Amino acid sequence: MKLLALTIVFLMLALIAFGGSLSRKQNGQVSPKANDYRNAEPFRGSEVGNTVARACGDCHSNQTSLPWYGHVAPISWWIKSHVREGREELNFSEWTTYSARQRRDELESICGVISNGRMPPGSYTALHPEASLGAQDKKAVCFWAANEIEQEK
């Protein structure tokens, strides 16, 4: 009898946590059209812009597309923490508000972190294989970054 009561209490708590995580308003979630960096230079209509959106956009922009499990606690807490950290480090949706020096610094960093494999992280690409960057992608992004740095001078 005690075991049955404990099981029912556990299931009720699990349902409350699961239901609450699904119904809760998403804090920090922005309309997909708001600050869409893909419409800003230097991303508009470029292949590199598409590559950046595919590999970096979920964590480094306001256009985060969460999978179904991204709305279920405690996984959602972990994902939102990573997205928040990513946006703090670099937010492409804020790109046009960065100073020329900030953009130049970010561009220099982008090539480095993708070349050495730190970005996108393996924990992300394991669940999102489309975000993996091949050698050609990395070369194209680094070439783009170098070109943008020259234009910023």
C-alpha cells in the first residue's frame, strides 16, 4: 500500500513537472523575424550565411529552434543555459549593433574555434548532424571571415 502511494505521488510530480515545462512561456524566446541576422549584411543571400545559420544559429542568435526535448525539464534548463552562454559570447542577431572592433574580434575568433573543432560542440552535432562543418565549410567560413576583416579596416 505504501509503495502504491509513493508511486502515485511520484507519477503526479512527474506529470506536473512535464506539463509545466510544456506550458510555461519560453523566457528569452524571440519572434523568428525579430533581429533576423540572416537578412543583415554580411549574411544576406550568401552561402556562408546559410552555413553559419545551420551550424551556429541555434545558440548564437535569437532564432533558436528548440527540439521537442528542449521543452522538457531538466533537459530544457541545460539547453537554455548553453544557449544563453552562446548568445553572451556571440549573438549574430546583435551583429549590426557591434562596433567595428567587436565585429573584427568576433570574426578572428570564429575561424579559430571552428578550425580547431571547438565549435560547433560535439554535444550539439551529435544530436544535430546537419550542423557539422566539413573541411570545405570551415575553409569557406575562414575565407569569409578574413574577407570581412579586410572590409572592416
